[in-house]
Amino acid sequence: MIQFSHDPDAGTLYCYFTELESGQTDFELEYPANLLLDKAGHVIGLRLDLDDEITLAQLELALEHAGVELDMRYGHLRSSIADETPVTVIPLEAPALLDFDVDERLLGVDIAVPADLRTPERLERLAPYMVALDDERPATDARQPATDKPTFQHAAPDTQPALHVGFVALVGKPNVGKSTLLNALLGQKVAIVSPRPQTTRVPLRGILNRPDAQVIFIDTPGIHEPRHKLGQFMVELARRAIPDADIVCMMVDISTPPSQLDERIAAQVRRARVPRLLVLNKVDQRPREGSYLEAYRALGPWDMEVAVSALTGTGLSTLVDEIVARLPFGERLYADDQVSDQSEQHLVAELVREKVLRFTNQEVPHSVAVEVEEWQAKEQATYIRLTINVEKESQKGILIGAGGEMLKRIGSAAREEVERALGHTVYLDIWVKARPNWRNDPASLGWLGYRLKDWK
Ligand code: GDP
Ligand code: MG
């Protein structure tokens, strides 16, 4: 259980990830911090906005606690008492001081809180988690005197920029109108959303920018996959898109009755722990008979339903408003003139990984990480060296195959798609390495380059 202490004189709140002993703090780092409030304005915790200098291993002690969550996409470390989504996130003017021990493990965090946010009433919900401070407060022994702390400028909550940022999975069977909707939503914003010439030709995410929000629609890789049966593939797409999403929108065609495929996709959507929106498309079209609304509702429960016509534009602004209202607060993840986020390197690694999963069976499960090690644009072709990291020697054997046959297969299938995506000739130089247990070993993750930013 995480614990807190409040030092009224210093105006600080301390969050303990472990019981501190004096002298345990070896060094400190500063990071931006935010205070998390519930609906009633009570403090329920804090959020640190970390960057890729921090490794998972350093967060070991913090992540042991039930109330502590790391959102890899943003580098946000959230530490709160209640298993509830904070309603207000208040950025703090002074950075948090993060205490680390000699083993570089984060021990606790000190934040400076404006006076009006640490009244007894505001701190009411933290009360059960408060430890009393006496003069021998362990946390401060190895620290600077509190009076040396930077003075804090009070920032009123209602003057904070309320920017909603997050990922939206748009799922649904073929022909319900997903592409039309995305084009309509992004197309309306051409003034501020302009494609960058250098980005990949396969837009994997559509980014909708508004003054108050950045909505990132997830379109899972593999959409050009020709081999699966289409139905299976759509269910698979839904399954893959959902874990990354802050909101799931399931789109259906209200002018026709639900099919078995709608039911199967809905079954995936029901497993999402985030808000689920039912998007009833094609309201401009007269249903074949009666109304299918109840039948689609029954595929829920849904947090919200919105009737739209992606073709005529009816209901689209309502849909976007409903989405935005349910996204967490944050800072823009992409420049506001960007429509797609994927780097070419990442795309190529993903395409290779996809081929690995396609051509190998259960013996090479998801323990595959593909890294781009070298990328050289040459006159004839772009030379790309990649490593496929697996956990076991036996998996390495499978991936290479007899006489290197499997690796060749993976390579040529990947090359074909990479060339299509990049629009020029490539040479893929693929290596396979076995790194036992890399998935479970935070140090190895850091070593592989899986620092926080890469988990976006
Ligand atoms: P996707 O497969 O889900 O991406 O669906 P598409 O966006 O490709 O749309 C499939 C077909 O439905 C196209 O012919 C669209 O013009 C049509 N369509 C999409 N939205 C609407 C709508 O709101 N009303 C009507 N009448 N047709 C639509
Ligand atoms: Mg489509």
C-alpha cells in the first residue's frame, strides 16, 4: 500500500513507495508532476510525467503497489489511493523530487502543493494513508531542508488548459463505414491536419486535432493482410486494437440487422475496460424493415450510443464531442499538423513481426521483439538490418528453419510489404537472437531499447 505524508510547513506532500530509512536516498531527479483529484475535488494521488531516461527497473518498488500504474504510451506514472479515474489533473508548477537509492530504485516522491489544495478537506481521502511526521521524519534526513525548496506559485485549477488526449479504437465489420467516418472526421480538419510528405504511405493512425483535444484513432497494422478470412481478420483487428485504446467505438450499420460478425466483434469489445461507444452509422438510409436499434443495443452494454451518417455528416460533431469528453487529460502526443504517427522504422519492424507470427505457430508465441539496428538509404535500395529477439534457442531454430528456409520466407514476405509501404526497393538483412527471458527482465527491456517512450 502506498503511503503519504503531509508537511504543512514545507507545503509538501510525500508519497512513499517503500518505508524510507534515513540515508537511503542516494540521488534525486526532478520530473513534472500533477495532482489527481476526484469528482468532489479531493486529492486522490499524483501523476509523474516521466521520460525515456527512466527505466522500468528503476520503478520496481513503485510498481509493486496496487495503486501505482504506468502508462507506457505517455510515460505517466500514476500513484493514487483509489481505483478510479481522476476527474481533474492539475499540473504543478514546481517539479516533483524523486528519491532513488544506490540501486537506482525509486523510493518516494516529494511534491509541492499549493495551500488551497492541501486543506484538511482536500486531503480527506488521503487521511487513511497518511503517516504522521515527527522530527525524525526519515524522508527528510537525506534531503535538503524543506525551506530550500523552490517557492511555489499557485495555479488555479480552473485556469488549467483542459486538453483531452487519447487513443480511440474504431472497430466494426467491413462496409459499416469506418473509412468513410475517418475521412470525414480528418478531412474536415485539413486546415490543421496536413500530411507530411516523408511519412509512410500506410497511415496507421489518424490524428484529429482540435484546440481542446487530440484524438488518435487506432487502425491496427495488418489491414492489408490478404491471407486471413476477412471475418476472422476483423475480429482479430478488434482484439488487437482494444488493449491500446482509451475508448472503443464499435461501428455498425443501423440500416441492416446485426450479423454474426457484429456479435463476434462486440464480444471482443465487451472485454474492454474502457468506455464503449456504439456508433450507429448510415442513419440516412432507410432500414430494410422496422428498426434494428434494440438488436444492436443488446450487443452491449454500451456507455453511450451515437447515431451518425458518415456520408452526410449527421451526428459527427456529437460523436467527436462524446469521444473527447471521455478522453483523459494530457498533453499533445503529436504535432498538431500530423495525421499519422508511425515512423518508417517502427512500421518495418511491425511488418517483420507480423510475418514471424504468421509463419510460425504456437512455438514462437508473442515473445518476439523486432528491432531495427541499421537503416541506410543507398542508391539502389534502402539497406535495413533487423534483429528478431526471441526467448529460447529452440525458438531461434524454428525461426531460422532448415537451411534458413523459414527466415527467407519471413524476409521475402516482409520485403514485399515493406516495399509497397515505403514505395522503394529495400534490402532486409534479418538476424535472429535468443535472449532468455527478455520479456520479464526489466533490465533487459531497457537494454533492448524498450524505454518508456518506445511503448507509445
Ligand atoms: P469500412 O469497410 O467499414 O471502412 O466501410 P467504408 O467506409 O468503406 O464504407 C462502405 C460503404 O458504405 C461505402 O460505399 C460507403 O460510401 C458507404 N457508407 C459509409 N457511411 C455511410 C453512411 O453514413 N450512409 C450511407 N448511406 N452509406 C455509407
Ligand atoms: Mg475501410
